[in-house]
Amino acid sequence: MARIQFTDKAFEWEITTVEGREKILIPFDDVSGFGLARRGLNALVTFELSRPPSFQQYLHKTPCWTPTEDFTGGQASRCRRHVLKFAEGTMEPFHHIGEVDSRLGKLSQTGLAPIPSPYFDGIEPSEVSLSLFFVA
């Protein structure tokens, strides 16, 4: 199971595993582009990052969040753009992001501009396999 939420300063998405939970953290200040789109019966939320996100884990044996390595096979650390796919009607909270952070609200209105490379500096395209996180 996966879920995404935002606090007053960051986006967080959590993935539940057998051993506990893992989380990707993206501070609002690291978001350089933000887009909302509909594709058929799905909704897409796209984040463009100025630097890689951070990662945390919460294991049942150590009940607290602790920093960890990238658990996405390196994809989240390499790619500037992150895309989340939602069922239609479930992304309503993202339409109100401007109430939490005015800069992100403006970014969501302007859409995403083309970027020179979808990867952070020093990453070669052959090193990355892009995928979507599906969120119910």
C-alpha cells in the first residue's frame, strides 16, 4: 500500500512493507515544477525537483523514522521528475496546495516547462529506468 500527503513544508509518500514503512520526503523548497493533469480515468501529479529527495524507514523492531538509502533501486535519486498516478477524484487535496504554499500554487497553475535533462547532473540515461508510483 502507498499513500501521499503533504505537511506545511514537504510532500511525503509512504510505502508499507512487510518489515515496516518507507518514506520519500520532498521539501517544498526542492520542488522546481509541479503539474496536475488528467489522463483518461486517471489523474497525474508531477513533481520536478531541484535536488534528490531524502528517504526514511520505520521498522517494526525500531519504532521511529530513521534516514535510509534510496529504496527505489536508485530511480528516485536520479530522476528530476517524479510522477504519481491516482484514480480519478482522489487528487482533490492537490488542487488546494496554494493554500499551504503560495509558490507551489503558482507552479501548479503554470504547468511544467521542458527541462534539458530528466536526470540530475552526472547521470547518464542508460543508468536509469523510469517508472510510475501508483497510488490508490
